[in-house]
Amino acid sequence: MPYRPEHKAETRARIVENARLLFNRHGYDNVTIDMVMEAASLTRGGFYSHFRNKQELFAAAVSSFLMGRGARWRAEAGVNPVDPVLEDAANMLRSYLSPAHLDDLEGQCPMIALPSDVARAEPQVQTAYQDLLQAMIGLYERSMPEARQDRRTTALALAALSVGGMVLARTIPDVALAAEVRGAAFKKALGMLSVNAEIVR
């Protein structure tokens, strides 16, 4: 019986999603092609029908977050990425810098989970990572009134606080200090938006 026309695309997506989860949990170097294919319930031989090598898969896994898990996460957070206003940016900050996001190792944004791996990766992976950052910066920038002259600078700083605050919080073993770092990043970022909200606990 022949495969459905969409079978190959669905299989590729399954490989990419399982790779994303494994890379987030274990890091790039600790994940093998065999592990990815086993998690996807596929044989290793089928890998090369979709990807030339592990780095190409890594780039696809990073890219997939924006319109995959990231899109679901934005919807759950009440973020409108198409025509955002200040409240959308505030919701983004509130959700991105939340304890739930910090604790969700498999679901975390690759910008938090994989920065060191990406820094050592091939250009295609770094470009995929940069695309995620550009999307975040763009959302923050578009959420602010056009009359605001520091929109670009503020958006860049908000992205830096979002990602940097969570990277630090994830790597600090002192839970209380990690919460302070995350909370301080959120409070300062929200203040830059001039939106009043209680700090995420």
C-alpha cells in the first residue's frame, strides 16, 4: 500500500520534534541519531531520507520552535504575534520569564536551553537561533507605539533580559537566587514597557 502524499512531511516533523525534546533535555552532544530515531519510533536508516547529518537536524529542531511549540505557548499566554500591543508584550514577558517556563525543560525555548551548543554549531544552526531572536525582538518592537523613539533599543534590551534572565536562572543551583534573577529580569523588563503588573512569583 503506497504512503499518503503527506507521509514524508509528517515523518520529518516527527523526527524534528523528538530531536527538539531530546536536545533540550540532554544537550546536542549527548543526543545521537539513534536516540532521535528510536524516540520517533523509526529506524536509523530512514534518517538520511530527511537530513544529511545531525547538524542539519539541529538547525531544523531550533527552527521548528517558532511555529510549533512556541506558537502554542504564545497562544496559551494570550500573545498576538501578528498585530501586538503593549499588553501582548507584557503577556510575553510574564509567560517567558515564568517558573513554569523555567521548569519545562523539554518545552523550553531553544534560546534558553541551547545557547552554548548553538555557539559551537555550524552557521545554519546559528542562523536558525538568530531567527528566533529576531522574531522576539520584532514582537517587542511592534508592540510599542510608533511615536516611541527608543522602540528598537527597548526591544533589544527586552529580548536580552528575557533570554539572559532565563539562561542565568536555569544554570544557578541556588533556587532562591535563581528566582531572584528571574523576578528581577521580569520586573525591570515590564518597567521598560511602562506596563503595571505584579511580578511573577
